[in-house]
Amino acid sequence: MRPDIPTLLHDIFGFPGFRGVQEQVVGRVMDGQATLAIMPTGAGKSLCYQLPSVALEGCCVVISPLIALMHDQLRAAQAVGIRAASLTSVDADWRETQERLRGGDLDLLYVAPERASGEGFRSLLRSAKIALFAIDEAHCVSEWGHDFRPDYRLLRPLLDEFAAVPRLALTATADAHTREDILVQLGIPREGMVIAGFDRPNIRYAVHARDGLPRQLADLAAANPGPGIVYAQTRAATEKLADGLARTGRAVRVYHAGLDPQVRAANQAAFIASEDMVMVATIAFGMGIDKPDVRFVAHAGLPKSIEGYYQESGRAGRDGEPAQAHLYWGAEDFARARQRIAELDPTRQQGERARIAALGALVETGTCRRAILLRHFGESPPATCGNCDNCMSPPASIDATQTAQKFLSAVYRTGQSFGAGHIESVLTGAATDKIRDRGHDRISVYGIVEGDETALLRPVSRALLVRDALETTEHGGLMLGPNARPILRGEEEVRIVLPPRRERRKRSARNG
Ligand code: ADP
Ligand code: ZN
């Protein structure tokens, strides 16, 4: 007889009911049906296998990519009385765990993919009763995903040997390609896919061009007294930005892989306990951390992908209260990302380029940011959300195609080796030594930009870099990229979103 699921939900987890698609997913699992659950961060994925692990006879094997993540979940499961263990390189109680598994004394067993796919583990499972395979972070199985782990590919023979055991794949981050791939790789039928809505209506999204980042972050922190996370790209950057924020008097800690593990753990604990702290961290921070009252997440530079951005910014406002996500970007982020892609194996370049293009669309748009995010995850959201920067103050946009053409011509005529600063000087007719020495005051584009158009040069060069109409050379100069031609020929329009008036005023006040 099927145990009373609502009673278990209440008695073990203390929840009054299911949230969203949890009920559907748990129902499928209890019926023994293979399932791919796509649920955003914070939607409560763990419950989808933890509850069946208690309700079903036998042990639920959870495949999870990170030991730290496993141990967090293990502790949480044990805390509510679930009989849970893990088999990892840092566990000392292997023998005991194996005996408990064989003896039917375990509800949940966490294991890493490389261990799960091995013959030793398979023969162990043959001597036990297995109720469910849960494959966490299932996007790791796909080369299309942003976090491909070859070991996930080796799971299929294990799943197929225990064909009668239902399988449940879980992920927060899957675009259409990755979804298809997970279904195929893990042998889950199309009708087994359950997708939760990705919208996080309480998060307000905003995107800014970087322009004096330390001050931008200080302003953000001053306007948001609650706990916040700032993601920076490098360890050095976390330290530097944290110093800057600390000087404003804010409680600040840092988190990155270069810190002593004890310091890292202490900083994390302090952040979780705090009501006003800002954690400045690399993306090593956050996975598996349960702090529902994070009020803002800021990205100091371009994230790796839309998926990554959604997941990281999704750490804000898990309590459902208003929260903010701010992204600060610069054209050099795109240049750097493209350089990294060029060094990759050619088979991976196409996927990575698509990822960068999707980020370009997010930061450059004058339309609803939420709509762009949700469309990326296959949803059909309304055109406006009323809770992002563009919806709240629709930016003016102008046709800057002519300025873009002038800029590209100047890059071309100066020999495709100078940086944006020099190109701007040439176009505005500056009288610098460099220009005279190179004879750049004698070319046709010298001084052809004047008046208001001057203010467009920076945003135009940024837009051209984002679109791959400009590329950076090894030495940091600019050269024409693959998408320059249609713009030069007038076949493609370049529209520029102007910064909101408030920011423009602030900036000119500061300069003046
Ligand atoms: P995910 O892994 O999808 O990011 P978690 O499994 O960590 O999410 O759950 C996120 C939070 O939601 C946790 O604090 C969890 O206790 C809570 N939660 C999960 N399911 C429910 C529910 N049905 N009712 C209330 N809270 C829930
Ligand atoms: Zn919007």
C-alpha cells in the first residue's frame, strides 16, 4: 500500500503542501516512471527524491557532482531523520555504509558519477534493494550544457542494468538543446519531462555598463541594506572590490577557492548568519547554500552563460520578498570571452559562441530583461514584466548605423591595430602626437564625428564588439570581425540603447 504522501510531507519535512511541480514529479516517481524535472534554483528539487526515498521500499541512489554539495544535502536529510549516507573519497565509514545498504537500512545514498559508473559500485547495488536513481545537476550529461562532465556519460549502462528502477533526472538549467540531450543520454521518454516555470517575479533585473565599478557597487550596497552577493571574475577582483566596499563601512567578506578552507567556511557561516553582509565571491560560492533572505546579487562582469546568470542571480530573494539582480558589463568582457573560445577545441566553439551571443542579447536589449531570460528557457512570457530596468523606465534607442559605419571605417583605415581610444581621437579630430606621427590626420575619417554624435562612440564600439563586428587583436587593438560587412554595406541596422536619463545626469554632474 502506498504510504500517505501528504502525511510524510508534513511529518518529515514540516511542509504544509507541495510547491509547484513537486507534486507531479513525486507522483511520477512513486508510479515508477522515468522523469526529467527542470526546476529553477530554489524550487525544491531535493524534496522530489527525498520524499520518495522515505516512501518507497529500498534505497534511493543520488548521483551528484560535488562533494561539498552532497554533504550539505546529506546533513539536511539527516537533520529531518532520513537515513542517509554518502560514499565519497572523504567518507571514512564506507564499510558501515555498504552494510547498511545491503541490510535495507538506508533511504538515501549520495555518490559521485565517477564512482556510480564503476563496476565495484554496480556489484554493490546488485546485493541491495534500489528504489530510485536520482541524477542531480543532470545538465552535466550534455556537451550543450554549461557544465559538461564526461563521467555523467558513463551512467547509462548503470541505469540500464537496473532497468526496473525508476530514474529521475533533475536540473535547474537547461535550454532546449540541453533538455533533448538529457532525455536521450539518460533514456527518458519525452513525456517524462516536467518543466516548472522559471519566472522569479520578486527579482528585479537591471543591467548597467561598467563605469567606475567600485562606486557603482558602493551605490548599490548603500541602497540595499540587506544581505547581498557580488560575483567577481577573479580571486584578485573579489579582494579588491571587497576592500572598496569595506571602506564604505559595510560588513563584507570574501569567498574564493584560493582561501584557506577554514577562512572560507568561517566567511560563509558569517554571511549566512548576517542580516546586512555583502559577500564578494567567485562563482565557487553559492551552490547548495541555503540563505533565503539575500536581497541583491550583483555581477561585476559578464557571467559565463544565461544559465549561469539565472542560477547565480536566482540566489536572491528565495524567501519570495522583493530582491534585485544587477549585472555590470563592459565590452572587454565579450572580447575576453571570444579569445577564450578561440582557444577551445573547434567542436565546442559553436556552442560557446551561441552562449556569448545570448548574453549579448540580454545586456544590449532595450526590451524586457525577464522576457529574454524566460524565452531562453523555452517559455513564452509577456513582452513586459513591469519589474526590470527596461520595463520600469523604457530606454530611448536610436539608429546609430552611420556612426557604427564611421567607427568600422576608422578601424579599417588605421590598419586594424589600434584601441578604441585612438579610434575615437581620430574620428573626433583630436590633435595628438600619435595621430600626427601615424599620419592619421590625413585619412578621410579624421574629424568626421562632432557634436552630440561624439557621445555615441563609446556605446557604438561596445555594441560592435558584442555583435562580433569588431574583435580585439592579441595586443588589445581592434580589428573588423565577421559581422562588420553587413553593417558597412548598410544591410544591418545598429540600434543603440541610451542609458536612462538619471544615470546620464549623474555622470555629467560628476564630470562637470
Ligand atoms: P533547489 O535544489 O531546487 O534549488 P532546494 O531543494 O534546496 O531547492 O529547496 C529550496 C528551499 O525550499 C529549501 O529551503 C527547502 O526547504 C524549501 N522547500 C522545498 N519544498 C518545499 C515545500 N513544499 N514547501 C515549503 N518549502 C519548501
Ligand atoms: Zn521587464
